[in-house]
Amino acid sequence: MTQRLTLRRPDDWHLHLRDGAMLQGVLPESARHFARAIIMPNLVPPVVTGAQAAAYRDRIRAALPEGMTFTPLMTLYLTEGTDPADVAAAHAEGIVTAVKLYPAGATTNSHSGVRDIAKVMPVLERMAEIGLPLCVHGEVTTHEVDIFDREAVFIDTVLDPLRRRLPELRVVMEHITTEEGVAYARAGNDTLGATITTHHLIINRNHILAGGIKPHYYCLPVAKREKHRLALRAAATSGDPRFFLGTDSAPHVDALKEHACGCAGCFTATNTMQLLAHVFEEEGALDRLEAFAALNGPRFYGLPPNEERITLTKGAAAQWPAKIFTEAGPVTVFDPGFPVHWHVEA
Ligand SMILES: NC(=O)N[C@@H](CC(=O)O)C(=O)O
Ligand SMILES: [Zn+2]
Ligand SMILES: [Zn+2]
């Protein structure tokens, strides 16, 4: 019996597209299945002003192949020099959908990020007033804090105090990886949302480290213990509207992943929907995949869900390319390490 599942076309609420040749190479991988995506601003140099976001949006539109439809929802990279008036103007003009907070030094290209939250309070206060969401990379960067504890410590020492000080601010906890992250999101009101990636539903830290180091499984926040993966699976498949898909698909060329100091990021744009169907089927929750991938995100962002539909079918073992060959170099597609039988109909 072939199983078929039709859902609203999904969106990706956390995506890295990069720029130039890499953008050109990876954009079709997202646009094939996803209607819209929140585009991360951590370019070199970062997307800091409304004018830079509009120019980057235009480069993404120009890179889209003929016949594909895809709407980039732009973000601004919050710095200690960000001007509240520029943010408000970019929001009023419909250029930006969110602002991104990177603690300085937390992840790829985050040197211009925020060291002291007090310095960005005027921007955050303005965002709370106008209802512009803040997307947060939730890890402390203190060297004394173990890398596996950085998300939980961030929630207690930065996120919770910020939300108490500014309860009206809409916040998305990006790419949560821990049961503490799940619990904090669940306890929040409707100003709080959380994205969950594809790969954190599939791998735990053993997949990265046991039996040889697997650079293509290394991302930030780093995958945690199995109990955390199980908590993420329960949250994603629960139907709870606070949890939605943000793939965090983050392409780096193989030469920089398979390296003595390898870059963080898993590339899942190509096979996320097939992998999610597999995961949701394993959890007996195929009927909740649409909520996670196509309904909860638009609801949080106050946007209508997509009217188009996609159909997933289960059959022979799925095939996708092992690598995407961009003009910037090859990018390895996330390999779950088990056969997947779900396909997205063309
Ligand atoms: N997730 C990652 O491992 N990497 C992202 C940055 C990020 O989302 O933190 C990247 O830009 O490469
Ligand atoms: Zn991040
Ligand atoms: Zn990211």
C-alpha cells in the first residue's frame, strides 16, 4: 500500500543561504519544497541595516531559477550599534520580518554580535512596541561554561531576565537542542516560540563523536545527549503551536567542514521534508507534520499559511544527491545514516 500525505506547502523559519556562488547553488534546494524562509543575516560583513537587507533580498530574488517561487523573509543582524529608527523603518517598509540576536562569538560569523544586552535595550524596546520578533541564538559564549551546557545557562542568565524585563517582546528561541529549551518554551505565553531543526531530531552527540569524528554532523548548538533528542521529538510532534520548523540548513563547502578547525552547520535543505516524514511516522504523528512545518510558524509570525500543497509518498528507498556541487565548491547533504522511504512528489 502506498502511503500518501498531502499538506500545505511548508516554510523554513531559520535558513542560511549565504551569498554569491553559494547562494546560487543552494537556493533551489530550499525553493523546491519551501514557500518562504526566514533568512539569516550572518554574512561577511553581516546584514545590519534595512538598506543592506533590501539589497540582500534582491540578490536572493535574482538568484531564484526561472519557474520557482520562493519568498525570502529578511532579518537584521543586531549589533551594539544598531539604530532603533532604522529597524523600525525597515519593519514599516516591509523589508524585515525579524531581528537576529547572536551573542558575540557564539557561532559562524558572530564577531559583530552582542556582548552586553543592556546596550541593545533601546532597539529591543522599540521592537516590542512595534511587534517585531527577535530571533535568538541561545548560547552563552563564556569559555568557563561547557559547550553542552551553553543553551541551558543562556536561558537562565540571559533569556529569562530579558523576557521578564520586556514581556511584550516577541521572541523565537532558535534551534533549541535541550529538554531545558523545550520546557522553557512550553512554559511561555504566546509571545514565545521555538524552532527545531531537522538534524536535532535525528542525531545525538554520539553520532558526532563515537566511532570516528563526523564533521558533517557538527553544528551549533552542538547535538546533545539522547534524552534531549527525545524531548525535541516529543515537542516537534506534539502539535503545540509554539514549536515550528527552522531547518538551520547551513551550507559550508566540504573543504571547510573536513578541516582541522571545521565549520559548524548541517546542510538539510535538500532532504528535510523526506526526513521529517520519516521522523513523524516513527513517532506516530504524521497527522501533526503539517502543524510543525506549515501552520505553527506562520501563526507565530502573523502571516497566512501557504495555499499551495505538497504531497509526500512512501515507496522505494529515497535518493537524493550526496553533495550539491555549487560554484563555491561541493556541499555535503545531511546523511541520516538510515534508509528513508518518503518522497516529495514533483
Ligand atoms: N548552525 C550552525 O552550526 N551554523 C550556522 C550558524 C548558526 O545558526 O548558529 C552557520 O551560519 O553556519
Ligand atoms: Zn544559530
Ligand atoms: Zn542558523
